[in-house]
Amino acid sequence: EVQLQASGGGLVQPGGSLRLSCAASGFNFDDYDIGWFRQAPGKEREGVTCVRVNGDITYHGDAVNGRFTISRDNAKKTVYLQMNSLKPEDTAVYFCAITVAGCYPTNYWGQGTQVTVSS
């Protein structure tokens, strides 16, 4: 069974940092691109950033460019999202997903982790 377990969310003050993790199991992690997506209350889901199997970044949303960094450790079957200089507008549930064709999500999603940026 394909599983993607997102973790690392929490409450952080504006300007702070968090690192999210997406731990994968049930499939050959080395063969699949992975992306991070987020959904804020009352808004549509949006792509944050995606990474290819070889570590190349395929997409980086304008809203997070320069602040968020995606990386992957194929040995640990984990994708990370380092989030710096967090803003209140980054508040959302963050999901990881298997992606195709750059940064299009498939039907394989993790359960999401809540990130709240507030003073």
C-alpha cells in the first residue's frame, strides 16, 4: 500500500522556520517525483514545490520562492520542506503527493500537516 506520511507542522511566529517531512513507503521511492502542496482555509489547494527523483526542482511557487526549499533523501525515502521567513499567509494544511509531468499531483497523497503562522 502506498503511504505518504507528512509531519513537522505546528505553530510558529512570523519570521520563524519549520521543516516538514514526508516519509514514503509501499512503493519504489527512487522512481517517483514528489511534491508539496498546501490548502489554506477557504482557498483552493496550490502547489508549493516539487522535486524529481534525481533531486532537481521542477516547480517553485512564486509565493514561497526564496523562502522554502525542497529536498529528498532517497536512502531514507523522505522528502523535506524547509520553510524559512514564514508569514501568516503561509498558514495552511501542507500535503505531500506523488507527482508527474513536472508538478501535477497524482491520486497518492499524504494526510497533511497543519502549519499555523501567528504571533
